Amino acid sequence: MNAHRRCYTLILFLLSPLLLFSQEQGLDEKINEAFMPVAIWWENLIFTEVTIVGHGIPIILILLLSGALFFTFYFGFVNIRHFSTAIKVVRGRYDELEKEAYNNGEDVLGTIKAEDHQGEVNHFQALATAVSGTVGLGNIAMVAVAISIGGPGATFWMIVAGILGMSSKFVECTLGVKYRDIDKNGNVYGGPMYYLSRGLKENGFKTFGKVLAGIFAILCVGASFGGGNAFQTNQAAAQIIERFGIQGAASGSIIGLIFAILVGIVIIGGIKRIAKVTEKIVPFMAVLYVAAALFIILTNISYLDDALGFIISDAFTPKATITGGFVGVMIQGFRRAAFSNEAGAGSAAIAHSAVNTKFAASEGLVGLLEPFIDTVIICTMTAIVIIMFNMDGAFVYGDVIDGQALMADGSRIGGVNITSLAFDNAIPGSSYVLALAVVLFAFSTILSWSYYGLQAWKYLFGRSKKSDLAYKLIFLIFTVLGAAVTLEAVIKFSDAMILALVFPNMIGLLFLFPKVRDELKKYLKVVQNKN
């Protein structure tokens, strides 16, 4: 604990100059001017398109969708057939099987060598940590962005992407546990970095595996700074400033600094402290947000059939104002769903790797619940609330500039503020409840992504205390920067950073999926014997 206090004190000391600089007039504008060119360049690079049937489609989305479809069919719709099994695993129904995890005297999970150390957190904590990394402002702000650009039909494709993404998440989380590394102190190191390097080495592609693992680790560090951090503080700061009328040229930077201090208190303690915090925050914020959304939907039930009708009809015949037509709407849905649930990106496998289990497939089944919770439930509820709000034309679908939609009064707002208006319109004053949910969503997501990024950082630079401190300091600096830049800049950078992870991760999954089949057979055999 003393070491943690010393580490945190040092981080606060190093961050303190930002508090002084934040008083400078126009600091937020200067930060944005420097950040925007980088964001635009990175987005253009990652979203390189190929022309199919006269439409430009990003290569990254083709890879993501084709991989998810393949895994869904190959594993016999594991996302549907074993959904109830996944629920039972999370509830602890099969925990006692861990004590019997041997096959003829040998560990079923041959890659886990330390018999006295099988992980650091339980199934629910691993799920809560991973869900807190995926269920974030993507469910509130990015849904609003998707609908404002692609119309109600984007919701349909988000749901499809979420259902298919459950299969991808199952594969990567199973591999995360199978190829993880556990040191002599019981600390777990896992994720795509390890299954890409170790798994492909087993298949005779040692060098290729190391290259993919290195690329993933670099991109994961960047994603932790962008979508897992900067975007979260950006939208949280936007809500705080909007709801409480905070003024000042450097207000974003100051809010970001406060966030950085609070985050620093938690992340110094590592995955166990993060898990303890997220297992309390995630259920609370999910219930709070879902309850408010459900109340709005039920009190406006007469609009529900119209909203659902728009979601289905506009998915195939979008409004004329929407650029790209049917393909454009589909791309928006898949793109925002991928950002929201991260299925195929491999990030959540890092958190799931820390679970206390000997059965890799058990945690893979737990992992498939994430896209369902994140996209099929929470994103859909957000979308319905926004569509109901826009029944009378509060904003124009498809007319978006710099990430902001055109409102009926001629003003422009974007992201989380659209959702906030929708909530406040249905329940006056509920925008303050939403503001609380936004802050909690942002906080928990930042905590989880700090762990993801740190694991990738340690894979690249070693597991020393100095390496640990260096990453956490840079991460907290991005917490401050994220609150200062514009929504357009942070969306471009965050989208591209998280989706870039798909390239090395999905390529690896397409090499290693037979290993997952073997793990699933082993686990289901034990479960069936139990039943």
C-alpha cells in the first residue's frame, strides 16, 4: 500500500503543471488544433475503402463482418445455443467444476502451468470489468452519432453486428485464457498479444505471430489513450459543462484533470482494485440507465411500434438525406457497434484472461454476453428513446457537420447531448440523471481500458515498476487532453484506434479458431456430465 501511495503521489506531482497551464486562455483550442490533423490522418488510413457494387466499403468492416459470420456458422450459432450456459457460468453454477478440472491426472488446460495460480478474479468480476470497458459512452453518444448520420435504420445493423459479434467475442476470450501467462506471484498477463505470439508459434508461424502481437500491442496502447480514455472524458466533460453551465476557455482541461486524479486513485491498485470498483459501478449504472430508458419507452408505448417500424424499414430504404443510401446506413450501424462492443478487436480478452479458471471455454462463453448486453439491449434502448424524441423532427437525419446534427431551431449539437435532450424531453430533469450515468460510464470504461493498455504496454516494454508508472502517467495525461478536444477530432481518432485492433486480432483468430473448438468440446463434456 505504501508503494501505491508513493506511486500515486509521484503521478500527481507530475500532473500538477497541467493545472497551472489549464488557466491559460484558449488552452483547449490550442490542444485541439494540434490534435485534429493527427486524428484526420489516422482515420483516413484505417478506413481505407474498396469499391463493391458501386459503394465504398471500409476494408476493416469487411474483415470484421466476415470473421463474425464465419465464427457464428462454424461454432453452430454458439451465440444462441449456449446463451443459457453462459448465464449459468456467470452465476457460479459450475464453479465446483474447477476443483475437478483434471483429465487422467493432467490439467485440462495444458497452457496454464501454475496449479496454485489460475487467475485473479472470478467470472462475474471479469465480466464486469470487460463490460465496463465496452458498456460506456459508445452506448449513449455513439448511438446518437449513428442515428443522426444514418437514421433509424442504423439501429438495425447495430443489432445485427452485436448478435454476430457475440461469436467473435467467444473466440477471442477463450483464446485469451488458453494462452495467458501467470507469473510466480499469480499476476496474470493475457490478451491477443499472447495468443497471437504463442498460438501462431504452435502453428509454425513464430515470426508472423510475434509481428502481429507487436502490432496489436502498439495499437492497443493507442486505443487505450483514444476510445478508452479521451473519448470518455470528452463526452463526460460535455455533459457536465452543458448541465451545469460551466464557463471558461479551459473548463474542459480542468474537468479532465479532476477525472485524471480520480482515475489515478483506482488504477494504481491494478486489476483487483479495478475489478472491485467495476463490479459495484457497472450493475448500478446499467440499472440506472436502463431503468430510465425503459420508463421513457413504456410511458410513450404508443410510439414504440412506429419507432421499431422506422428501424426496420429505414435499414433497407433510408431517407433521401442520408449519404450512401442502404450501404451508408449499414456501414454506420456496423461501425458504431464495433466501437461500442469491441467484438473482434480483442480488447476484452485482456480482462477475461485474468479470470480464475482452468477452462478456457468457460470464460469464452461468459465473454459472448458482452455484445448482447452492450449492443442488443443498451444500444437498442438508447436508439428507441432518440427515435421517439425525433418523431416530430427535433433534428434532421443525415445532416451532420463536424459530428453535430442540425436541430429544428437551426443550432447544432452532437453525441451525448442529443441523447440528453431526448431523455429530458420525455422526463423533465432526467438529463441530470443521464449526466450521472455518463460520468459513471466514462469512469468505469477508463478504468478498464487503463488495464488493457497497461497489459499491452508491459508486453512491449517489460513488467518493471518504472514501465508501469510511465504508462499510467501518459494515460492520465490523455484523460486531461480528451476533455479539451472537439467531438469531431476525438471521434475520428477513437474510432480509428479501436477498429485498427481488428486487423492483427482477426487475422490471428482465423488461424487459431480450431483450438477454440477443442476447448469448447472439453468444457461442454464436463458440463454435460455435471448435468
